Amino acid sequence: MESAPAVIVAIDGPSGTGKSSTSKAVAAQLGLSYLDTGAQYRAITWWMVTHGVDVDDPSEIAAVAGKPDIVSGTDPAGPTITVDGVDVAGPIRTQEVTSKVSAVSAVPEVRARITELQRSIAAAAENGIVVEGRDIGTTVLPDADLKIFLTASPEARAARRNGELKGADINATREALIKRDAADAGRKASPLAKADDAVEVDTTDLTLPQVIECVVTLVEEKRAAK
């Protein structure tokens, strides 16, 4: 039996739309590699914070953007991320990093560095890969076989985020998400945007298994057409 053709799948969208859970599950189900590009931006932000870089100074960020060695493991069952050999999967999810990642990831030198890293990982994925982020279909992998843009209402996204952040204030979460959207969509370098040829999937009223099923079907259709 022939192995299925390799497919590169780009999944974009704002925070709280189910990108990570969907992408990991789809990759695992279809035997694809998986890359969480947001974790890479968090990793470089964590490095900046721990090295005392002023994240409000783009020139200071740009000057050291090439220094940290970021390595992403692409097994969807257990994705890993290290910086200079240190496992940072936990530390990159702290509120301190979360609050600073937009500022760091808006710096063009950071985006160029991380984009290059992402492209090399995608190119090395022999069976294909699911890459999730905010500018994958538009900037990182404009020739991806399939582009999907996940959306959901701010209310639905805040409710999901609050499920992850126990005891958080839902209104504060909603406001933070809207602020993050504005920062991501408004930055000059690779803003958050839906690619012209992306399939939009509104996850507001869908369960996670329904979103996964929808995306798996789209990928299988794309594979069949290759």
C-alpha cells in the first residue's frame, strides 16, 4: 500500500479558537508532524526576559534576536521546545511571557529569524506537517497545500481560555484577547490575517471533536487530490 502523499497544512487564527488542540489532534490522527509556532515566539520572549533585554525597546530586541538556539520537537503526541538546551515548555506559558510576546514578536528581526526556522522545520517533515500560528498561510508557508483559518466569537474564545486559566475573570480575559488581536493584526511585520485561499472555519458553536473532524476531512480531501 502506498503511503499517503505528504501535505503541508497551515492553520491560522487568533488565540482561543482551538488552534493548538485541533492541530495536534489532526496531526496525530493523520500521521503528520506538528509545529506550534506560537511556542517559538514565546520561547524567544522567555529568553529576552531571562536575559534582561528591555522588551519595550525594539532595537535592543533586534540586536540579540539571533542569539538563542530554539529547537522544536514535532511529535504531536509530545511536542517539545528548548532554548539553549533548556526545556522551556512550562516557563513560556507564564503570564509574564504572555504579556510580552506581542511586543517581541512584532520586531521584524525576530519574525525573520523565527520564520526561517519554521520554514526549515516544515521542509524537513517527510510525511507532511500541521503548522499552526498567526501568519503561516500568508507569510511563512504561502504555498502550503491547505490553509485553514479558525475563528470564533470573543465570548467563546474567552470562555475557552478561562477553562485553561482556572479562576480567571472572563471579562478581563475577553478584553485581553481583543487587545492581543489588535496588536497581532496591526503589526507591520506579518500581521494576523486570513490568506485569500484559506478555508475559514468558525468554531464558535462547534465542539472540539467537530472542529477536528472538519479539518481532518479537509486534509484528506487535499491528499486525495494530490
